[in-house]
Amino acid sequence: MTTENPASTALFCPLWRRLFALLYDLLAVLAIVMVVGLLCQLATGGQVVTGAGAQVRIAWWYQPLQGLVVACYFLVSWLRGGQTLGMRPWRLRLTAGDGSKPTLPQALLRLAVAALPLSLLALAPVLGPRAAAWAVAIAWAAWFAVALIDPRRRALHDIAARTELRRLN
């Protein structure tokens, strides 16, 4: 049984608001990935992605670099002001469970748990790319569905990292 008062519960972020902020962040991440891709292509003389059709080859370092850049976007945003670009218009802030700024270990754990469903893409050679993508989508749906039953509206990655998204007034 929780002893939270209704006024503090109202500050917890509902799932729909979290998902809209994530949609905005998807646009920011897409832009970041495109810029990094352009810079990599310029730096290598167009040799990052070579070939055509089924014979496309991607440099071994390119996808890890993209993942690192995207991870840094989220980590820097959460640690600097508690907000990504997508969280700002929806007036959301990431905090530690006690309302303070999240620590680096909390932010790293949150990122790792949130990204864990991406590991299901490793099943693509066995299941095929479409089935692996569906597996990722279903896992993320389960991750976020937890927010529907958690009294503080936390998704699985927030519960693991002891963080929460709060609405700003």
C-alpha cells in the first residue's frame, strides 16, 4: 500500500505523454544519425556503405559509432538538464526517485535497460529481419506497458534505474 498523496501522484508522467515525447526524440535521433552518416561518408570518401542490392557492405565500425552517438545524446540530455529535446515541449523531466538529478550510473543503467530489446535484432539471421523487428517492438511494448500498472507510472527501465519521469508545472 502506497502513502503518496494525490498532489504528488499528479506529477508522475502518464504513458501517453511519455510516448509522444519519445516520438519527438525519434525525429531528433533520425537527424543525428543522418548527420553522423554524412560526416562518415565525407570522411571516408563514400566508403562507409558500399555495394548495391543484396551485396551492400557496411564498415564494421559504422553501426557501433551510430549507437554510441545516439547513446550520448540521451545520456548528455538526461544528465545536463534531465530533458531530451522531445521531453521539453511535453514538459517532462527525468529525476532520480527522490526528485534529484539522476546520477551517471542511473542514466547508464536506464539507457542499457531501455536499449535491451535491440539485442533481439541478433535473431534476424534465424527469424528474418521482419520477425526480429517485430520482436523488438513487442519487447518495447512490454517495457512501456509496465507504466500502466506502476503507481508512479514508471516504465521498466525507470524501475531498474530507480528514476522517473515527472511532469513540470
